[in-house]
Amino acid sequence: MGLMTNKTVAITDLIYNYMVENSLREPEILERLREANVDQPRADFQIPPEQGQFMQLLTKAMGFRRAIEVGVFTGYSSLSVALAMPHDGRIVACDLNEEYTRIARGFWERAGVAHKIELRLGPALQTLDGMVDSGESGTYDFVFIDADKANYIHYYERAVVLVRAGGLIAVDNTLWYGHVADVARQDGDTNAIRALNRRILEDDRVHSSMLPIADGLTLALKLA
């Protein structure tokens, strides 16, 4: 297949700034969390605010009430989704890092949504397998995957099991700084994301779309 003449516009700094200035409605608590992350050594783990707002739109449009997050960092994405959920919404948030998630807990409390988020510290695959074993398959509306890339395909496979028909899976970093398109890049993380991207493309259980938001965001809607 050749290159298409109509394609997504390249996001220059000028266009990005225009987009943010004319579309972003970031709640103050999220802005404060983002600012608190500036000096974190892994500040690049945090999703950008326009992605958080997009996830809020999905949450409201699709009526998410039960969600799973794989990879929490300091809680920006989980806080974004929790703020958009109804009072009885629930998120199971999976992470290994107690230091970063302590920051997340503080902001969840300040935002008044801590009751919506259950943090489970430990290997996420064990957490997800435990949820499957306890009979929670097909009971979640949304899964957001943004954790170690080596396990991406495993997180995705569990997510397909755990979401209901019509539920949504969102996978972050699927363009991986553009490395996935560079055949010279053959490191483990890049190849892991390539494998996942191909798996989702060929998976007839879902309808999917890869979007050039932030570092690439793939959405997969479970069909049945």
C-alpha cells in the first residue's frame, strides 16, 4: 500500500501550542500534579494533559464505571479518569512503585476521588491473573495500559479477557518515539511494542485504531 495523500498533520510546536490553548480544560488539581512531576527523574512517564482530557472524554462518552490501570506512576491518568467517572466508579490501579504511588494517593485524596481508586501494589500480571481467577472476566469497561513494555502483550491479553463486550482497551506509547518505524532499532522494548501492535492489528476480537496522540495511543474495542 502506498502513502496516502491525506494524512494527519505533523504536530509542530506552533500547532501543539495552538491545540492546547484552544482545547485544553485542565482541572486545577491535575495541573498541580503535573507541575509536581516536573522534577521527577522519570517525568516522561506521565501522560500529557491533552491525553488525559481525551481519556476523560472517552470515560464520559462510554459511561465507564469499572476500570483497570496498569502502570500508575504519580497518578495523573488514574486521576483524570476518576474525575470523569460517576461517584460509584471504581478503578483498580496496578503498580510496583510505592514511592511514586504515594504521591498519587495524596492527589487522589486532595481531589476527593480516593474512594474510587483501589491501588494494588505488586506485579501487575499477578494482579490481573488473580482478577481472572476470581471470576471478574468480562466485567470491566476500560483498561489503560502504560507500564513496562516487555509485558505489554501479556497485559493486553489479560485486558481482552477482563473487559466486557463493548469495553475499551487503551495502550500508551505504541509509536514509541517513532522507534517502531525504524528497522534499525532492534532493542527489547521497541520489538515488544512492535509485537503488540501487530497482535492488535490481527486480533479479530477487537476493532482498533492507532492514534498519533502523545507517543501513540492505540484503542481497541472488544467486539464480543
